[in-house]
Amino acid sequence: MSVYSVKDKGWRYDFTLKGTRHTGSWFKTKKEARTAEEKRREELAKPKEETTPTDMAFLDLVNRRLDHVKAYNSATHYETYFYTARGWIKRWQDQMCGEISEEMVRDFLLERSKVSAYTANRELRYLRATFNFGKKRKLIFFDPTEGIEFMPVERRLRYIPSPADIEKVFSVADDEIRHYLTAISDTMGRVSEINRLTWEDVDLENGNLVLYTRKKRGGHLTPRKVPLTARLGEILKLRFKKKKKSSPWVFYASYEDWKTKKKVVAPFKKYRRTILKTLCKKAEVRPFTFHALRHAGASIMDHNNVPLAAIQRILGHENRTTTEIYLHTMRDAERNAIEVYERAMEKSHTESHTEEKITK
């Protein structure tokens, strides 16, 4: 049986049955934990018609939701969800879902809002998704987040680096990081998509590559083909000549596994925020993020009258409105509208002064 103790907390059981994880905590003795596990297994063994679940332990619900996110979403999304859920577990791990009230959730969100409204809203978004997950599967009957609204936030235009500043950062980076940044910049791909890129996805002969994203409905891994720029094509040709047979990925990391003490080759999995921050400082430009490179590319294409539909396909957006958020250039329609306003105001000002002179 999967029964073990956690220092300063007690005993717990943790087992998987038919692909679903079941946990219970915290018991004073090992015997109590074993008894609880046996009882839980007996409940699960009963025919479905004999058990009509209307509530469950909050810890069980979170674990089921995490298993679902891991199977249907990106690794980055799973990691964010996992670290966010730790705060909930610390607070409500011993409670049933039905015992968590709206007031309890509001108090929690109020505490998190002291960090920022964005943080509180993320907590609410993920909590709501977790309770909705339970309700859709008829595991629980009540969602304590249902009547809670998102906190107001102060929205500002995202800072988008200029092509000159991007090139300055590229110039101070070593070859490995410069290649990585160029792949993000010239494909306008998400970091997770570039991290996932393998040599099977690269077609140097026809000058394109395939990026895969899970940011689609249902969490399906969806491909899209992106043309290569000349400089990215040269970089990939160079990397292909020097690629390791042990690595199918275009960009990878080598490290020693702390358990086996063996050298491991794996794809990039996490953002290198500190690296880009350091490079911006070294290049003496305003700091920007990896994601800002996507915005910069979209804005450059829009400024040069590339059709919105083409930008949308390159970015891999399902909705046109999402693409429009990425465009930070002042469009001709807006400029023309202001010019019309300005001419009308000048005409009105001139006519007003003319009438004033005639009256005098």
C-alpha cells in the first residue's frame, strides 16, 4: 500500500487506480492511514449505481485536475498550475470541497491581492477552473468561486522593443543564446514551441519548419508551418552540421541527473528570464521578455501592411481579436481619423476668428 509519513505533518495514503490518483491526509498513525486507504478502495470498488458522489476531498479534486492539465496542456501551464495549487493545498488540504465557502475564497484572494491584482485574478481563474472541472464530472455540487468577480487591474501598453534594440541584445549574446533568440524572433513562436522543436520539424530544403502548440481548444497538440528567414535558415544549417546524435531537439540542455549522476540531454523547458534580463542590461537597452519578441514581429509586419490574416496564421492564433492585441503600431485608419479631426478643428477655429473680425 502507498502509505508514508511526512515530517511534522503525519501519515497519508496515495495510490492510483485505473489512471486516477487518490490521496488522503493527515493521519496520526500509519494504521489509521492504512485503514482509510482500504476504506477508500472499497468505496471505489462498489458498482457505480451504488455510489453517487456529491462531494470529495479538496486535495483529491486538485490532484485530479493536475493530472488532467498534465495530460491536456503544455508543460509550462502544468508547472504554473502546480505551483499555484500549492497555496490552496496549504490552506484547505484537510477539507472537503463543500466545506470551502465563498467567503473563505474571498479572504484568500484578498491576501493574494496584496501581491498584485494580477496574482489574485490568476488564483481565481485557476481555482474556478478546478471547481468547474469537478462539477462537470459530477464529483462535487458547489462552486464557491461562482459569485466572485475579478479584481480591477491597471492595464498598460506592453513595452515592445525596437528592431535596433533587439539587434543590440543579439550582438552581446553568445552563439547558443543568439541562435535561440533568433529562432523565437524570426518565427514569432512561443518559447514552449521553440523548446519543443526537433530536427524532424525542420525542412531546410524547402525553407520552413513546423511549430506545435497546445494553446488550442481541447489541449490538442496543433501544428502550423512557418517559413524560414534567410538568417534563421543559415543558423539551422550550421546547427544541423554540429548536432548531437543523442539529441533530436534543435535546442537542448545537458546536465547531470542528481539521482543517477548520469549526464542527461533534454529540451529546454523553462524560460531563461535571467539570461535575457542580463543581456538587456549588457546591451544598455530597456529590459524586455521573450514574449515581447512575438509582439515586436507582429507589429513590424502590421506596420509594413502585411494582411492581418497572414499575421494571425504565423502567430498561431485561432481568433483575429487575439492577433489584434499583439499589434502595437498606429494604423492608418486611426491616423487618418485624427487628421480629419484636426482639419475640422482648424477650419472651425478659422471661421470663428473671421466672424469675430466682421463683428468688430
